[in-house]
Amino acid sequence: ITPPVGLPMWGYGARHDKPNEGVMDPLRANALVLAVGDAKLAIVGLDLGRAPTRKSMAAIRERIKLGAGIEHVLIVGSHTHHGPVLEVDNLPSPEDSYVRELEGKIAEAIVAADKNRRPAQIGVARRAVEMNRNRQAKLPDKPVDRELAVIRVDDRAGEPIAVAVNFAAHPTMILAEKMLYSADYPGAMKALVEKELGGGAVCLFLQGASGDMSANPGEHRGHEAFGQALGNEVVALAREIKTQPAEKPSIKVREEEFQFAKSKMRIQLDDPLVRGLYERAFFKSLVDFYIDEYRDGVRPHLTVALVNGELGLVGASGEFFSSHSIRLKQRSRLPHTLFFGYANDYQQYFPTIEAAAEGGYGADPGVSPVELGAGETIMNRALFHLYDMQGKFNRLPF
């Protein structure tokens, strides 16, 4: 999914709409389709700063429903800051739009994965790693979601088909001044995992709640070294997993749209003064997109899946702070719960109430326009869906 050279790059306002100058490493879309009977879930890891826009998501959903009968997706942006702007969809030209091409490629990847499905078994393992840090909090006990989670999908002979990696840290290890496309550390991680596991296994990177999480490189300086170090952790974890057929295989999925009122937004982008400041900080066509996007308020999307009754997958369309995912995992009471940020659209930052009170980048209104408490509301609904799909609310006392 590497774009043509010359598009504006996503992630750093100081670049404005300066054109990209080349390719450091290719950007990819990696797709995995899980199915039990007629129930299907497509999971896609993208080497992009964000998931596709609302308009693009609708186009992708239509294509995969027609091509593969798939209604539910988790399309997750890695959040690399060295990918293209997706909000301006008429570049490099209206007749030859990269975004329209991207929609087709993501849909093709999902349909191809569906056609290649074969009998499989799944396993999950998790481990705490000291490879990320909180970049926002000034508290001595800063919240950090240390969990590295690996989902391994094997064929019935026990050979890996796919490995999905969930980890929370901003892929911002390449200098902003380098105007080159790159997957950053997730790209280096995926390359190492696929090489080490061999057999054609595909590695997906599924970003976590990294709104306040940065990479903690330690001795692994540079995105390639850090990605390879993380990849070695993934490989070790993947090799520990012993997959086996589920006794009662099942896939249940719930999707929910939210609409947080425009009147309660923490900042109004269509205010002439505010608009002028944002146009100076970013660039006009990008600001125009978000003014239109928020004309009816902030509208994030939530996707909740329950696989085999024991693996919870939660994806939400924004940059959620780590405490959201930490609490969700604790409260879900499932053997495994994974949270994906930047999933199925993008609605900027969702700090916790505590983080918003403390302030700092990601917690302030400048990049978090949604009303306070929106993140908690979405997490509570995710928790409800996880319990409800297990039938936890249907028991009678007699």
C-alpha cells in the first residue's frame, strides 16, 4: 500500500502539506480472516498513521460484503508518522486518488485472505515487557500498559498461518524531518517475525492504547533495532504457544457507533479564530476535513469481538490512553482481552478523566476535542458487550 512519492505526510503538524520525498521501506496491509460457520471477522494491520476515514470504511465494507460475505472488520492503523495523509482523498489527483486505490487494496487483501482460509487452531500468550513508557503523566506512578500479546493461528498440523501482535507505543522513532515513507519499528518487527517463523506465516501489527505511550528503546537505538528487539520478544512468545482446536469454536461480534454532541466538544474547530490557528498549525484542506467530520459532533466507532468464548478483541477509532486498556483488561474477566486503537476510523485523542485534569499533549483540547469522559463511556460499552455476548446478564435466580 506504499503511496506515490509526493503526497503530504501524516502525523506532524510542523510539516504542514510539504510533499513526501521518497520511500525508506514499503508500507503493507496484512489481513487475517477468522470464520466459524457463517460468522466471519476480518482483521487488518495497516502501516499507516490511522485507519481509513468514515467514507473509505463504508467503501471497504461494501466490497468485502459482496466479495466474501464479511460484515465485521477490525482495520487497525499502526500509527506510523511516516505514512500519507488519508483525510485529503483527491491526491495526487481526483482521477488517480491514492485513497481510492487504498480502499481497493485493503478489500482485495481481505477477500484474498478469505479465499485462502483453511482449518485452523488458535492460541494466545501475553508477557510484560519494559519497552514502552508514559510520555504524558508527571506522576511518580505513571500508568503504562506493558503487555505484549501474541495471537498465533496455526493450521491443523501446527504450522503457523499468521501471528497477530498487540503492543502499545507510538511509532515515532524516525525524525520528523525525514520526509520518507516508513512503517517505523512495526515494519522491522514484522519482517523479523516472518523470517524467523518461516513457512509463509503472515505477521500483523495491531497498535494498542498508545495515546500516552512512547517506545522505550533502551539500548535498542533506532527504529530498526527496536523493531527487531520487539520482534525477538514476539518470536519467543509465539514459540511458547501450543495451539489446539477449540472445543466449542465461536465468533461473536458487536459494532456500535457513538455520537458525542458538538455542543459539548472541548473546542469548536469552526470558530473563525480557532480555525485560523489550526490552518496555521496544519494546513487548510486537512482542517476543512475535520470541520466537516465534526459538524455533528465526534463519532467514534467501537468493535467488540469474542472468539471461542475466551478471547476478547476490542477496537476503537482513536488514540486511547493506556489506563483505558489496563482497566478494560482487568474488568473483562476473560482469559485474554486485547485492545486496539486507531481501528475503523480515527477521531483523535481519548484521554482518561484523570489525564485530562493533569493536562499535557494528548490530554488537552487541542488534539482531544471530544467531551470529557467519552473514553470511559466507550470502554464501559465494550465491557457490556463482552459480558452480554457471554450471556452473563441472562441468568435467573431460580
